[in-house]
Amino acid sequence: MGLEITTTRGASGARVSVSGEVDVSCAPELRSALDASIAELGTGEELVCDLSEVPYIDSTGIGVLVGAAHRCAEAGGALVVARPRRNVARVLGLLGVGADLNIREE
């Protein structure tokens, strides 16, 4: 399954919707999409990364998300990981990165 990434811009920030497995082979693609959105983020805006269509994420993908969260914070915004599937949310919880990623069901 290939990775598909769609980026949209709204009044309060940006949304990156991800579909497919996120692993070491496609993590650079996700990083590029997130970095492009972070570059356009204004102070106080959110970058929502929708993982509802991601059945699997490995440690490299999680590292991309954590790095993006830190870069968002440095830019004055916030990364929100939205709607992760149960198994993805479980892995994020086990790794203790939930607070960094502002996980929510929206």
C-alpha cells in the first residue's frame, strides 16, 4: 500500500491527511509534507495530522511526527495528531509521545 498525503489550508491552520502505512520507506515524504505546512503556519495556528487512514506506523514515522511537533512549537504553532486508529494510538501511548503529539479524536 502506497502512502497518500493531502494537504489543505483553513482559517486556523493546516491539515495533512495521511493514508497508507508509514514506515522507513516513506517517512521522508511525510516529513516533507509536514515541513511544508509548518513553513506556512502562523503563530497560534494548528497543524492537524489526520491519521485515520493509517493502519500502521513504525518508529521512523513516529520520529517524524515528534520532530514535526517540536518544529511547530518553535514556529509558535502546535501539531495535533487526529483520529489515529486504535493500534496506532496504542503504539503512541506505549512510547509516551501522546503529550507531544496532542492526540485527539476530532
